[in-house]
Amino acid sequence: MAIENGIQEEGVVKIRSRTRAFSNKKVEKTECPLATFDLPYVTFFYNQKLLLYREVNYEEMVEKLKEGLGVVLEFFYPLTGRLGKDEEGVLRIEKCGDDNGGVEVIEAEAVDISVEELSEDNVSSFMEEIVPFSGILNVQGFHKPLLAVQFTRLKDGLALGCAFNHAVLDGTATWHFLSSWAEICRGADKISVMPFHDRTQARDTRVKLEIPDALISGEAPVSLEPPLPERIFRFSDAAIEAIKTKVNAGRPEGTPPFSSFQCLGTHIWHAVTRARGLKPDEFTVFTIFVDCRKRVSPPMPASYFGNLIQAIFTVTAAGVLLTNPPEFAAGMLQQVITSHDAKAITARSEEWEAAPKLFEFRDAGMNCVAVGSSPRFPVYDVDFGFGRPERVRSGRANKFDGMVYLYPGREGGKSVDVEVCLTADAMEKLEKDSGFVMI
């Protein structure tokens, strides 16, 4: 879609302007290191989030959002920079507060699209026009903003699409930023929880990555497969409680109760494996991106701004998974989660530092179910002064067969929205699986 004079007239979504936002105050610290926990994600795509708000005064609210952005960037200054290398070739964030940096701000309109259409359980075909930076690798942050936000006027509301460079921050840090931005827009003089920026406290080993120049420049072809079907399955408070009760009913005596996450994870893993029709001897992997803030030694504060996650894997044969009762899979998940302590985290970090490897977002395992995001993130508390979001969901980036995002349900309690990406055949079977879809 060609853009002339900053205006895009073609497509469902029309881009009206592209500008840059900067911190309102001078940024004193213009550089920030990338730690071992950040570097594996440089060849992932930008992490995309979409928040939908109904019945707002578009002009008034966009002005408030832009004003608040300038304030909140004072505290989250790394987002105003660009990726770079120090004199030894080690990656870092630089140009924070620099005229050559800044956050990309896009204003657009899609006046024929309603909030309800974008809130539907099946993902809209024009999602890529609503959320910016689709198909952009994090490594392109050398010359692209580390954060892009798009305000799209809808028929009956506002779509706020955000793209975050995943080499700079993880999900916990993402929602800390969004919550803080909303806090400022609601009239606060300062944010209630300041971000913790010293990444050397989490890991201070310097690692040099060999990244092809063509990847950095964006000249290298990026493998973008046709989008797979995506669907949101909504599990009520009662459904989550029923799943948890069922899985815990067979829990071996003397073992700790299975958590809601372990029970729901088991429920999803079983259903997806059934839908795929895997042979009994085919392996399947359940992958979890674990927040390590409280697990490292010494623990890092919840406000640590960066990536502090690691992927952990549970592997078994499809036949073993499905012929055993659900407490078998829940027990495996419980064991791998519990055992990923400070010692295991350090060992994983040292292993990667000794032989650094560039990962792709698909590298989550064979026949995998890979779980990102968390029902604990305060996604429906992001109120900029015009009410809670109508819906929150992810964009199309970093989606592959078996990728799952978990969000809290809007109705609160223990309710969870499960966003699933699968092949068309498997998705059709999953939708018809009465053992999975619970009312």
C-alpha cells in the first residue's frame, strides 16, 4: 500500500499521519545494555497488542493519549531509542532521547469497522492494518522505532494498536508501560510504580551476537507464511473452576494442588493434540515462557523493565498424553515449572552464552502448544480515562501452528480468554470438540 505525503488512502484502514513522539523531558541516560535474557529475541517479530475502546470522542482522546505518551516516556526512556552496538560489537539500546530516535505515532481511520467486528472470536482479515509493524523483525530496531502506536478511529470507538520490540521488553514490562501510560492520562502527576532499569543486576555477562547485515537492514527475505486460522475461546469463571476441580480430583495423595494455569494448560494440550490427530508415537511439546523475576537470585523487582523470561519445555508422546488421565500431564507441567529455579535459570543462561544462537519465533518444539502472555496481566485495567477496554487481543505477529495467548476474561474472576492459532483442519476439529469448548 503506497503512502504519499504521509497519507494512505487505499485499504480498509486509511493512514492519516505518521509522526514521532519523544519524552517531554531531557533523557539523562541515553544508553541501556541488552542482557542475556533480551538477546534470544532479536530475530523474533515485534510483539503486537490491540486494545479496543467503545464510544469515545476520538480527537479528544487521541490528544490526551499523545500528551500522556510524552510524559510516560520520561520514565520508560529505553523505548525512545534504537538498537546499536558498543565498541566491542555487543548489542545495546542507544539514542534514547536523541532526535534520531523517538516512538512512531500513527493516526488512522476505519469508519466502516465497528468495535464488535474486531472483538469477534475469529480474527479479522484486516488485523494487520489495525496493528502496526507486522512482519518486522526486532533486529530492525537498529533503524526502526522500538515502539509504534496506532490510533484508529472506528465506527463506534477507538482501536489502539501497539508494536513493541521484543528484544527490549517482555509481557510483564509491556503491561507495566501500558498501565503507567493510562495512569498519566487519567491525571496522575507521576506513575505509581517506577520501572527498574538496571539490566546488569539480572545478568551482566557480555555476549556478542553475529547478526547478518541483511537482517539488520531489512534486505534479507523474511519467511512469512500465509496466516493460519486464529480463534478466541472464552472460559468463564465457572468453566475454569470445573477444569481445576476435575484435574485435581485425581491428584496423587501428598502432592501440591495443581494451579489454575496447570489445569487449563493440560486441558488445552489434550484438546489440541486430539484435534491434530497425532499418531501415538509422535511427540508433542508444551512450551511455557516463564517470568523469572522472582526465580533468579537475588530476585528482581516486578517492575524490572526488560526481558526476564525463559522458555521451558515438557515433552511426551501423543499416545502417552491422551491415554493417561489429566493429572498425568498436570503433574509434568507442575514439575517443570517448579524445578525452573535460580540454579536452572543460571545454567540455561550460561549454556546460551557459551554458544549464542539466533532463534525464530517458531522454535518452540515439535507439534507444540506454546503459551505466551498471562491471565495475571492487568489488561482490562488499562483505562486512559474513557473506560476499560472492550476487548484486548494480540496482533498477527509471532503466530504459528500451536501458539496460544492467555488473557484474563473481561468479566473478571478466574475467567480466561484463550487465543489459539492452528492449521485449518485442526482448528475446525477443536471448535467442534465438546470436551474442550465449555460454556
